[in-house]
Amino acid sequence: MTITVDLTSAEFDKLLEKCIKIESTIEEIVENFIRDLVNNDSNESEERRNHIKQWYYMLPKPSLLDHLLYWGFDPEEYLNLLDEIETAEKDKEYFKIHPEEAGEEAQYIDSDIEEYDENRRRMEVGWWSWKKEANREEETAALKKWVKKRKEIIDD
């Protein structure tokens, strides 16, 4: 996959200068930086991983998508959890109104909702505190858009 990066002439010159000093190419530096950023399970030192995390969280207000990807969670899995919670809550309300239709699975709805919600919260750990003003509906819409776009790119 090819990625284009827009740099000013001055930024390009500074980057090229750094590459020359360490006898590397721009491509190698960018590739290694991206690998370090997205691979939390790398064999790099703990100190290096912490520097990368610090840099990442200095970026302006990370979105839920940023957070999920950074920590290695699948945004589609997160959306599936939200759907499972919504479906289970609707089923629970339905069975309250129509108890005669409640089958064996109805007795497990509360524990299912609790499990789905615990998994959702586990995926959000560390993000919600950064984004106190976050709008869950906007963040979820952005996730859905990203997942759809990703599928389109992969399918092409």
C-alpha cells in the first residue's frame, strides 16, 4: 500500500538531513515509525514503547477509532458489541411485556448484557478519561464510516 505524506520543503529538507545522519532512507524511517506506532507487541524496549505511547497521546484528542486501533482492538468487533447490547436490551424489554414468549435464553439476558458491556468498557479503558466531552453517537458514527470504508478498500 502506498501512502502519500504532505510536507513543506523545509520539513522535507530536515527529514532528509536526519536520514543522511543515520544512513537511512525516508521510507525506512516512516515505515519503522508506523510499525512502532501500531505494533504494541513489538520486541522494542519498554522505554521505546513508552515514548511512542507518550507521543501518541500528545496528539489532539484521540478519537475512539484512534484508541481502538492503537490498543489493537478491532473497531468492527466494538460495533458488534454495541449491536449485541442494543439487541439484548430490546429483547429484555420485549420479554417484560410478553413473558409468555420468553424462552430459556431470556433467563440469560442480564448476564449477556453485563458481559457485552464489560467487554465494551474493557475496549474503552483509557479513552473515556481523555475524551470527557466525547459524544458516543458521533464516535460510533465515525467508527461505522471507517469500517465501511475499510471494507470497500479491502474489497477493491
